Amino acid sequence: MTTVNESPADTERRGDPAYEAATQVFNLFAPVAPAAAVTAHSVDEVRSAVRSAREQGLGVRVHATGHASATARPMGGDLLIRTGLGAGVEIDAQRRVARVPAGARWGAVVEAAARYGLAAPHGSSPTVGVVGYLLGGGLSMYARHTGLSANSLRAVELVTADGEPRRVDATEDPELFDALRGGGGGLGVVTAVEVALFPAARVITGAAFWPAAEAARLLPVWREWAETAPDAATTSIRVMNLPKLPEIPAVLTAGPVLCLDGLVLATDEDGLDTMRQQAQDLLGPLRALAEPLMDTWHEAGPTAVPETHMDPPEPVPVLGDHMLLGELGDEGIAAFLRVTVDRPESALVVAELRQLGGALGRRPESGAGALGHLDARYAYSGAGVPGGDATEQEIREHCALVRETLAPWDTGRTAPTFVASLEQPQGHLDADGVLAVDRVRLRVDPEGVFRGDIAPGSSLLV
């Protein structure tokens, strides 16, 4: 058995600089306050921390970049492990696989893969941690082409509740491997993953902005295009009330704007003409209806994609909500407009409809994890900034109004990485899926060391 060092977790309590570093989160509105915290830089340090927690009678919680802190259960009786395993991203170009240590962010994977003409199933921000995103399913910028990002996992390395390291894949403990991919957490501390990459010759990507007053004309056209869009295209439409900040172009802060962003992919040189025509089919009719205030759509390589959605690069306070919606039709689009564009003063900085369907809506014939696909047409997300132009109460009331208005199209399911708070309704697995993952949890963590990390709605054990 490998010797592990004594964990310093018992000294890393509130007020200790190491505690403060380990508990940093991206959402400043959702700080975490565990009983103890440690940043683990190696597998041995993870093992030591898990064993120390058990000796102290503490549960174990895990995060890396802290992007999901708003959905975390209270941690008062737990040790939080921040994973920061420093080894770099490794690319196996022949197998088209990246090995990524826990703590690495998507920007590093994108840059490494692009050197080989490959792309990764990353989300909308280069600063999001790879591991947590993948374990939660993952809605990629390429999602309609790749499906859920969790299906791209080829292996997972983790430390389970007994303090022992494991490597699982489709042949080595396939039940645990499936449970890790979208099962809702509570299975161990993941220390590294192997994720499949895919060819990406070129993309057309960017964002176009119009005055929100044009939304009533533009949104139905986008919605009609989305019904039959090619799998190579993944887009989102957002109503944005952007603050007047130096880094935001003034033309976008004079009033609410409608933003269309996303990409169209060509996997090889033979597909370039098709890609260009598909982009024209999307953008041409919208540009003809109304001239954009700003338009950054352009042809580029995959390294341009992480900047397309313009997510904040630094921590911010955020409060919001999320739903998965069915086919909206003109009536659903009109309802969305009523609670976003038509309100004279919105408490939401952004209200988004992200296009689903394509490969996202098809469960793979083989190789799918606990969450294999999303049976929905759109992912809605809305968010405000407490303490900005709206109070916490105003944001909550606006979120409740949107939820009530869009209820006829609500599927009742959620995408784990889009869930905005612990309190919101959530559930991504059906009853059989919950039972299957719980069986694995009881096998690998019979004492419930990691149960605090289980997402609501994904287990009967908490």
C-alpha cells in the first residue's frame, strides 16, 4: 500500500490562509463554509485528506474552481477538498484523447487540443473546471454535434471513501464509470479524467447584438430555423441588460439587447463550404430583418470558441434559475418575450434560451453514462446580480415570474451544470436511473462519506 502523508486538514480552519484559498468560489453570492478545507495537489494528498476526514468524523466535499457553489449543500460538518493537481493536459493525438488532471480548466484543454487539429466538448467559459463540468453532464458549445459531454469521458481516476485510488472505464467497473457520468455526485474525489476529442478544421463563431425592441421580429425566425438546424450548429439567444462598465462596448449598454451567439462546425476541409452555407442560413435572414448593433461572427479555429459567449472571466455574485423546455412554438416565444423584453425594468442581467436537440436529444446506442441525453428542445437560464441594479428579492421575484410564465413548456427536468441554486426544482434522472446510481453509492461509499455532495433529486439516500 502506498504511504500517504499526514493531512494538514486539521489546521486549515476558518481564518487560516490555506482555508481561505481552498474555499474560494466563482459565484460570490454563494460562499461555502466547511468545517475544514484543504487544497490537494497530488493523489496522495487527496487520499490523506479523505482518511483524515473519516478519522475526524467529517464528511467529504469536493470542488475545483467553485463554479457550482450555489448548488452545494451546507458544509458545516464537512472537510472540503479543493482539487488542484498540477500536472498539465496530455494529448494522445492518435487516440484523440486528452488526459486532464482535476483542477485544470477548459481553456488549457482547448489550446492543447488545437495544436493537433482537435477540439474538446467544452462549455461556454474557458475558466470552468473540466472535471466538475464533465461529471455533471456538460452542455458543450458543440453540444448538438457531440451530445452531452459526459458521454465523451473515456476513463475516470478517483479516490473513493476507503482512501484508495481507482481507475474506471467501460471495462473496469463499468457501473461506477456510468454512475460518475451524470449520476449526481457523491462517489469520490476525481483526480483525473480522459476525455475524447474530435476533429475541428474550422468554425464560424461569434455573437450578433440587436436592440431588444427587434426581438419580436427576430426570435420567431431563429426559433423556426432551430427546428430543422443541422447538428453542426449550436446557438443560444439572450436578452441582456448589461451594466455600464469600461470593458463592455457602450453600444451594448445603452439599453437591453438581444444577442445571438454560437458556432457552426466543419470537422474537415471538405466541409468548409457546407459550414459557410449553414452559417449564412442562420445569420442571413436575421441580418436582413434588422442591422446588428455589433456583429462578431467570423471564421476561425477552435481556440476562438471559448470567448464567444463572453462569460465573466472573474468571480461575480449571481442569483438565477434554470429549466429545460419543450418545443416553444410562437406561443412559447411570445411568453418568453413578455417576461424579458416587454418588462420596462428587468431584474435579470441575462435571460437565455440555449438550443438543444441534435445529438443532445439522442441517447447513444452504447457508451452513455447515467445521464445519456436531454429530452428537451431548449435550456432556459436567467440570472441577476444582487446588489447591482436589482435587489436579491427583486431577482427572486422575477425568476419566479419567468418560471410561472414558462410552466406550460417546462419538462420538469434540469441540466445539472445549468442548475442555478440549491433551492430550485431539479431532477435529471428518472426513477430507474436514481436507483442504479444509489446502488453504486452504497457499494463504494457504504458509510456515506460523500453524501453531502449528492445533487438534490438524484438519490434516495439524502
